[in-house]
Amino acid sequence: MTDLNTVVTWVDARERLPRSGTPVAAAITGRYPADGATEADVASGEEFWLVRPMYFTTLHWSEDGAEHRDCFVDSDGVVRLPYGLTSAETVTHWAELPTLPGGTTHLVLGKGVQSALHHAWDTRPLT
């Protein structure tokens, strides 16, 4: 049987950054905005630390034309800098994303997708 468990190794963003173009899990810290807070918005104004999928790049141009260097970008185009740099939300740690379930790669394209999916679904965790 294949081991479907994975180990995550977190890297301190103050010590080392990933290669440009690398998709990562990023631990982000910041503070929720307090403006317009209501009773229903219990997290408003509170500090947070959470994990989001992002990619790292050495150069990124935002839609508004702003240039960003050595930054993490999420799927919505939000840019976050490594911890210690001036940014409302910063990345404290990052980790490489795991491989696809039951495999050794991060990407399967075309005809190989269905067989890779079936292999993963047929694989049972080691007990």
C-alpha cells in the first residue's frame, strides 16, 4: 500500500525564501480591519495567523501597475511580503505543497489524469 500521509516542513520566511514560481502553503499574519465592525463580525480588529495557498515570485506586477519584489501572491492577486517587511499582512513561514495523493508529482496533465485519479482512489492509507 502507498502512504497517503505527508509531512510538512515549515521554513521561516525571515531565513530563506522559496525559488521563484514555487507554489507554497504560506502562514500569514495580520489584523482584520476594524472599520464597519458589527456584532456579527466577531473577528473584526483581531490579529490572525492562517495558512493560504500562494506562489512566490521575485517580481510581480499588480493590476494597478505596482511592482513587487520577493513576494507571495495568492489566487486573487493579493501580494504579501515576507515577515519583517512593511506590509499589512506578512508571511511568517512557508512550506512546499505536497505531491498529489498516491503520487510523486504536483501536476498531471491530459490522458494521465484519469489513471492517476483512479490510482489515488484505490490507494489505502498505511495503518
